Amino acid sequence: MTAVTVRVPAKVNLQLAVGPAREDGYHDLVNVFHAVSVFDEVTVTAREPGSAPGEIILRVTGETGSGPTRVPDDTSNLAVRAAAVLAHETGAGTPITIDLHKNIPVAGGMAGGSADAAATLVACDTLWKTGMAQQDLLDLAARLGSDVAFPLLGRTALGTGRGEVLEPLPCGGGLHWVFALAEGGLSTGEVFRAYDRLRPDAPQPQCDPALVAALASGDAAAVGAALDNDLQRAAVSLRPELSHTLAVGEEAGALGTLVSGSGPTCAFLAADERDAQRIAARLLEAGRCARTITAYGDVPGASVVS
């Protein structure tokens, strides 16, 4: 085996409840993660004999972003860090090239960087034949970042702690989505700092039982009514135009609307695939976003495809 390709999904947070800032700078979170059919592909290829020991070369194509939100192609990239961590833990690392082909929006609140790191863990584990148990991969993922563990599982899951403690949740029916992409991105750190200013009295986060029940029953309308993101107000304070994007989707009849994660991508739950296409067209007609993506969920996590 000389190369492994892994496909990994984006996520949308159906609920993101954020507690007050902790002494370590993090926040206690309750996340209901939902994997959707917007995929990055990560290919890890063994380099020729004679390459420098442990050398990792990264190449990025597709939706790479621009300016301050451009995907880094050096050792700061989370995918490179994932390969390095796995090599250090197992002693199995060999020189590799990592090719990221990106479709997940960059800095869009859909965890594209975290997804790439998760996919790299799976690809390197397969290429190097390290035989890591899934729980061990999940533990490594949690060390890399709060959102890295979920793309390993995919589907729908409740995340607690910093979001890295995961419990799968049943999703009784397919959900159809429209994602309205904004020009440029939003810094997650900046959004959390705005949240701290706006909610100094934030309570401890709690999972919404109505959302969990709606997911289990496959009731899309009830899921839409329960969508909630504590970071939405902070994201809109930094990008006020997002309120207009959300309003257009609501007026178009979306079952539910919210900013995805830390934004600036806005998510709209539709009744079915045809309804999603209609809402997407309305958003484009209104000129309230750069482009739209339609998708469905939930879908599996990082999976080897070749």
C-alpha cells in the first residue's frame, strides 16, 4: 500500500450551548453535532525512499480560502499536526505527502480543518498499519482540538466538555440542508471573545431534550423548531449582515435557521430536497450570500475510499 484516500464530512451544530469562560480559557459546551454531505478528501502517500525521515509535505487544492482565511500549507495545518502526533505516539511514521482536496467552506463554522485532521489520522493509521483502536484515535483527536473527534464518528452525536466527549444520538430520518456561504470567514476565537462580552453571566450549558426527541422521531419540523446556537448573537454582532441572510431563509419557509458553529455560514433546514433547492435559489436571488450548498444528513464519519 502506497497511498490511502479518506473522505470526511462537514458538520452543522444543531445545538451549541456555551457556558462561561473557564480559568484555562476554554468554555464548557453542549454540542449536538450532525454530519452532512459536504466532503473533503485527504490522500496520504508514502514518499520515495531517500526522503528525509518523518518529512511531511502538504498540498492543498479546491476551496482553499484567501487572505487571512487561506488554508495554511505548512506545519501549522492541523492535518500535518495530526500525522505528526500519530507518528510520535506509534513510532510508525514514514515520509509522506498529504493532499487535501477541500470542499468544506474555509473558516465557515463547519469544522473543515478539524475534519481534515480526523481524515489524516484515519489515512495515516491505515497507511502505516498502526492498528489503533477507535477510542485511541478519538483520544488523539481530542488532544488536537475540540472539534476533531466528531468527524471520526460522523452521523449525529452529543458532545460535552470542550465538545470532545461524544455520545452517539439516534437520528430517525434524513434531514435536508441549505448552507449560505458568506464572503470571507470568521475567527472562532474572535467569536468566543464577543460571546464573553455579550454573555458574562452565561449559565452552565444543558442539552435540549426536545431536540434529542425530535431527532429520534425523525420529525424535521420539530428539529427545525429546536435549532439553537449560543454563538449566533456574537457572530451577528461581528457580521451584522448575517441577520439579513437568516431572515431571507426564514421568509422562504425554512423549517429552522441558525448560524453554523462560529459562523459565518448560515444553515437552513428544509422539508425535503426540492424545498432545499427552492430556498437556495431564494437566497441567491436576494443577494444575501456569496453562494449556496445543498446537502443532507446524517452521514458517516471519516471513511477510507481507496
